[in-house]
Amino acid sequence: MAELRYTEEHEWIRVDGDEGTIGISEYAQEQLGDIVYVELPSVGTSLDQGDEAAVVESVKAASEIYAPIGGEVTEANDELNGDPGIVNRDAMGAGWFIKIKVEDASQLGALMSEQDYKDMIEGLN
Amino acid sequence: MPRDGFTRRTMRLSTKLANLSGPRTEGALVLAKIRSRMTASCCASVTAVVGPMSEPIANPAKKTPLHTLHVSQGGKMVPFAGYEMPVQYPAGILTEHLHTRTHAGLFDVSHMGQIRVTGPRAAQDLENLVPGDIGGLAVGDMRYTLFTADDGGILDDLMVTRVEDGLFLVVNAACKEADFAHLQKYLPSTSTLQMLEDRALLAFQGPDAVLVLERLAPAVAKLSFMTATEINVAGIPCFISRSGYTGEDGFEISVAADRAHELAVLLLDAPEVAPIGLGARDSLRLEAGLCLYGHDIDPTTTPVEAGLSWAIGKRRRSDGGFPGADHILAQLKDGVPRKRVGILPEGRAPAREHTEIRAPGGGVIGEITSGGFGPTVGGPVAMGYVTSEFAQVGSPVELVIRGKARPAKVVKLPFAPHNYVKKN
């Protein structure tokens, strides 16, 4: 049963067993505007919680994406190379950035539930 | 991933997005930095460099006559040169950019300065301050020129149009106060100056612009590139030039502030027309290879280094008589140590302003001054300065982006071909 969590940095992670899929939120893609480039780490990269995991660029500027929890990168979404706009169109699904082998599932405890994240965004507006 | 010591040009997503709600938007962050730098370089006043979470203490942002329209169209408003301007509309920057190159886009550029210079010697008087041939302009002719400094640097770039009783100038928004002061100080007293505070300025660009405009004012079809005239558009008196900042055919329309909304609505009513924000204005001009003051040109760049020698009039090259003439004319003769060039990254990562340029496997040879994503090109595009030995088209260079050297090459400008409708 997959568990969805969010960070204050507008990343999401969906954990199923020891596989975690990471992306940026719907709110994030909407605020960033047209995404033109995504730079992903190579498979095998070891990430600690909070490490810079990726860079996402909109037309005007670049933003850093951080690892919500630690783990080793098992897959990077190559589709984003040819069509970074997938992130705008489907941030929560096809616009995923990387998959990791979860190192320590207890790190999820520090992250927000979907409701908490929704509340946080409401507070921003 | 270990953190290297490279200069961070990216930003934590939360910081960026935290500034996206309310008046402090994503654009505000990027553009506030641009604005403070532009102000610092062309105005006498000292402006504090804006930190990521703060705005300089300033007067509340000014509004153009089209502000209400922008908001009603869903414009994402950001502060720019002291004004609240739309950086984009719901369509987004990519769509707005592509729409302009294929149909027609309407831009509000009322934040720019419109200045009248009146007097029988207006053209000759202005030549004291610019390297262009202004005296040779016939009524209705328009020219791009530069305010130069005594050391040959550039104080601003501007458009000058010869009108019946003198000249009509359009200057950059961030420099308009300084430019006006500059004119007031140095223009001979035979000319009088007036900042036109009660006028709006609209840019109407793209292949369909002439089609839409001539339905309302048939006379516009007779205008060729870089000419201007007074024309009534559906009964609204306008001063229209066939010119622009996108590389496409198009017009710039000066209109009374209290008729601007009416004119804009009329144009937006046409099916070919979409409203376009400052974000796309920037990507369009970058693909067109056009300079942005405060970035590609500033007080540290001479017209020759900037590749703008064509703006130095033929007669002016022998006569001089403009600030910095000695140095500039010497550069025309002897060459320059560095040049502005187009740079095409070979990968997909954009190279933004201040990106270091290196010789292949070698040392620093320059810096990017404008860079981003080109929607028409479909990839990253940039302009920057390199030492002259690397300025040849085809020269391979390296761009240091996030601590990694990435291949690129010097290319001919523009990235997107110009579509000006010139006189036969």
C-alpha cells in the first residue's frame, strides 16, 4: 500500500515497500510555470535526506530539488529529457523525477501528509 | 551528492515559491535583482542589492494605464522598474512566445520613458550625446542609438524618431529618470525637453499584427520598418512606428493614457491576438539577438565591444562629437579585447546570466550576459562576451553550469531569423 508524503520544499515521495518515487507537487509546477529542463542524478547516486537531488528549470530560473528521505537512485525519468513539460502536465504521475531504494523508512515520519501539505499551501496564499 | 563550492544560481524551491504568492512573485525575485542592477548602473542613486527574501524600501509600485486590464486577463503581476507588470498570463511564457512568432501578441510597455525634444536644432543637439546620424533623419524616420559616457561606455539604448517639431525618444524604464536628467544637463538650451507622463506605449508584434491593425487603420500597411507616423486607429489618435523588440514584423503604438485601455481591448478582440507578458518579451528579444540594457550592454561595455558599431553613423566616425568618441573611434580602428557573441549550449541545460565561459579545457574567457530557453529554437540560447580570439563563429567554448564544464559554441546571431518589412 503506497504511502504519499510531502516536504516543505514542495517535493513528494510515494513509498511502496522499499521503493520510493520522488517528484514535485502540483502546486510547485503551477507556480514555476513552463518547465524547460530537468537535471537528474545518475543511477547509483547515494542521497542522504536533504541532499540536492535534482534541478528543475522554468523559463526564467532554476530551482533545486532535495531528497525527501535518503536512498540510492535506482531510476531516473529519462522521458523528462525530451519533454520536460510532462512535469507541468502530470506532476504527481508521469512527471516523476527519480526512484530510490529507501534506506530508512522511519525518515518518512518527519514529512507531511497530503492534508498537512494542502494546509501549508493554503497558508501561503 | 556532495556540495561543491561552485556559485549557486539555483534556489531552494520553497524559497522561490514562497515568493510566488502575494506581491512578491517568482518574477519579483529574479526581476528585482535585474532592476536593482539596472538602476545602479544607469542612475546616480545608490540602490542596495536586493537579498532573496526582501524588497528594497521603495515607493509602492506604479501602475500603467493597462493595469486593470492585465489583472482581468489573469496576468501574473511582478514588480519591474518600479511598476507592477505582467510577467505572463495564464497561457504561460512558452505559449505566449510562440504565439507572437506565429500570430500577433500585444505587450504593454508603458513603463518605458517617452520623451519629446523640441526645437529647430533638436537633431543636431541630440548628436552631442549619441553616436548616431540623427541629423540625416527625415520626418518619420526612426533610428536605434545609444547614450554614451565619456569613457566610451553605454548609458542606455534608445529609439529616436524625427517628428515635425523635433524628436520623439523611447528609453528604457529603469533608466528613464537618469536619461532625462542626462538630457537636461547636457542638451544645448536651443532644445526643450518634455517627459510624456500622460501617454501609454503598446507593442504589437508578429506576422498577423499588420493584418489586424490595417482592418482598423488601412494606412499602417504603408509604413516600412523603422518609420513612424500619426494614425487614427478606430478614431483613437496614435503615433505608430513599424518597429519592435522581438525580431518579428510589428508596431509600437504611443497613445494617450486615457485611450490606452480602449485601444488594447480593440486589438485583443481580434482572434489572432493574445496578451503577452514580460517573460516572453525577454525570450523573444534574446532569440532575436537584441541587447537588454543592464545585461548585454552597460557602462562597462563600449558599442564596438557590444557589436553595435553599425549604430555609429558614417559621418560621426570622422567628425566624432559624442561622449567617448576618442576611445570608441580608436576601437573601430584598432579592434577590441572582447566581443559580444551568440552562444549555443550543446546540451539542454540553460546557461544563465553570469555563467562563466571557458576556453575548451582552459581558463576563463568571458561571461554570459543573457541566457535562457528559446522556445522557437527549442533549446537553450545565450549571449555573452568572450575575448576576441574566441569570438569567431564556430569557436568551441565551455560553460560552467553548477560546477560542471559543458560544451557550447559561438554562433551567429540572431537565433531566430528577423522578419522585418523593409522599404523596397
